[in-house]
Amino acid sequence: MKFSHLGFVALSVLALGCKDKNQSIRPAYQPIIESVYASATIKAAAQYTLYPALSGRILNFAVAEGDVITAGQLIAHLDNTGAALSANTAGEAVELSKTSAKQLLEIQAQLATAQEQAKLDSLNYKRQQNLWAQNIGSQTQLEAKKLAAAASKNAVKALQSKLSVAQSQLAFNQKQAQNNQGTAAKNLAEFDVKSDIGGQVFQLLAEKGEWVSPQKPLAILGNSGDYLVHLEVDEVDIAKIKVGQTTVIALDAYKGKSFKGHITRIIPIMNAKSQSFEVEAVFDEKPAQLYPGLSAEVNIVIAQKEKALLIPIASIDKNNVVKTRGGDVTVKTGLRNLEFVEVIEGLDETAEILIPKAK
């Protein structure tokens, strides 16, 4: 099969000289290609829209449109004033944690001293009790030792309680500091917007100083080595489209040229606004240079014949009636394109079809 485009096949017809107001032609056997037309746009096969993880104002872009990038490369830096304040708060939490740890050490030292004193006071009280049992010493001395032992014991209990509170506070402060530091570091990092893929910067969707958010795209990135043709096929034609069908792609950037391809995917959801379906195709014959966003016109070949009996489409009405010198004839038709229609039954090569002269 050879065809370079769908410039519809010229019909070799015999115009019969006549003196009346009508011209006549005869059907002729010629090749015919029936196709479905669709408008299309060129897109990168691997393409994605980059969104920032956080809201912020763009301080600067680290790349320009057309730049080749690697995965993880910085694309833009957002104003991180709020995140920096968060980092300062995290630093304050760390300092508070350090203060709590210092206080804990002081209480532990105080408790150790109090415990030693409590042991000593307890021994002195027991010794005084023994002396009292031997009628040595006064009751005043005994009561004094008893009060001292009780006071020391109470001091130990108070410091133990204080130590427990300090330990809980330290644990809380340390956890808070750890969380704050992690959050602050993450927030600071997310103000550096990076690419997840290697490829090329196709388009920057914002400008320096502009406010962006996780709902507002920042850039379109992709792989410039492979491209898809995204077609918009009208709903009235979608049932005719099949994966594998040949396409003939005409690009506005390549005037007078067409490129062969084929259908690879049909998206089974209709766009309610445009009343069309998205269909994908790939190039079998790729142009020397392509860019995302190029517009194209595509003819999808749905049927073809090398030899079909053709008449001009203008010679047949909506009821499939053809005017001939022998009278009106109802015909059965087959393939058709913008210029010609195939006649399956009703006419042969000898028929003279009347064509009104142009006024």
C-alpha cells in the first residue's frame, strides 16, 4: 500500500461534450481511502505538571524553559520566611530542652545530698533512742533528733517528686524539640521545589514574585525524546476508530509534508464540553524536530480499496439517488471521502451521470 497523504484521489472521468445545460461524467475505477479527520496536539510521552508542596511566593527560578534537567534538580525557590520562623521556634525548643536537662541534674544532686542527710539523721535518731533507753540524755534531745530525721525524710520525698516532674518535663521538651526540628527541616526543604524526573523544562507556568500553592502548577516538565499525538475525535466518529489504524499527520510546522503513524490508545471517556474523545497516536515516520504543543491535523484511515467504482460525491443526494441520462437511479454506496463515493450497486462504467453546470 502506498500513500503519502490523504489528498483525496482524483477521479479520472470522461466529460462528454454536450450542448445542454448539464455536463455528464462516467464512473471510473480508482483507489479510495476513507478517513476520519481530527485536530491534534503534540505532547511529550513522559510529561508531568510540577506543583509545589507548600504555598509561597517565588523568590527565583533555578532553570529556564528549554533547559535539560536531572531528577532531583532544583526548579524554583519559594520565600521561606514562615518556615525560617518555625526553625527559630524549633531552636528555642531545643534550648528549653537543654535547660530542662540542666535543672534535672541539679535536682538529682540535691536529692543525693538529701538522701545522705536523711541517712545520717536517721542514725542519730536511733542512737539517741538507745541512749534514752539507758536513761542517758534528755527528752528534748530525743525529740530534736526525731524531728530532724522526719524533716530529712520529708525533704527526700519532696525532691523525689520534683525529680519525677523534671524527668517528665525533660522527656516532653526533648520530644517537642525533635518534632519541631523535623517539621522545620521538612518545611525548609519543601520551599526548594525540585523535579522528580530527568528531562527538559517545557514551560514555566508562573513568574518570579508570584504566589503559588499546591493547587497552582509551577512548571511542565517531560522527556523530550519521545512524543505522542493527542487527537480530539468527534463523538459521531469514535465508533469507527480502532487501535492500530493508520494515521496521516500534517503539522503546521511542516507545511506540505505529512507523516505516517498509528493509533495506540482510545480514552473511553467523552469530554462533555467538546463532545469528543481523546485518542493517542504515535509517529511511525517522525519529523526531524518536535516540540510539545505543536498543532496538527490528522486523518485516521478507517478503510481503503485499491479498486472501487467512484462517482463525485456532489452527484449523489442524501437519499442515494443519482441523476443519469437514463433517469434517476438509486444506488448502494460504500467508502467515501470529501470528494468521491464508491458505488457498489446501481451503476456501472457505462452510466452517464448528469452534473449541473456551475452558475
